[in-house]
Amino acid sequence: MKNEKKQTGRVNYVWVLAGGYLLYLAAQLFFNVFKGTSDSPAIGVTGGVVFTAIGAFLLWREWKAYRFALEHKDDPSTWSDDPETEEEDEG
């Protein structure tokens, strides 16, 4: 049996802001490397790649939650964060 977390439709906008900010920082790092103003281009490119990957993951995760909420907006019990109770399992 998998111990998989139940999909939710709740979007945490702090994570959206964090993902957007990481993408902004990555763009700044890449811009400085390409412009030639970076003191260490290798670290700038590496940091840009890491920030892009993490920022994109955060935005993708929240986008996935948003789309799930739109698809299940008529049945919010399908995306509840609360664990299922025994009464729900019996009924």
C-alpha cells in the first residue's frame, strides 16, 4: 500500500511568490553572466540553473493544485487536507 499524500486543491500563494522570486533571481544571474558583469560566471550559471529548477517546481506544484481545485470545485471533500475518518470509510 502506498503512503501517498492525498491531492489537494488548496493553493499556497507564499509558494507561488517564492517560485516567482527564484525565477526572477535566476534571470538576474543569467543576465549578469551574459552581460559579463558577473565575478564568477560558473557559480552564476549553476545558481541560475538551480534557482530555475526549484522555482519551476514550486510553480508547477501550485499550478497542479489550482487545476485540481478547478476540476473538483463541485466536490471539495475530494481535496480535503483532513485525514479520512472511520465513519467516512464505512459509509
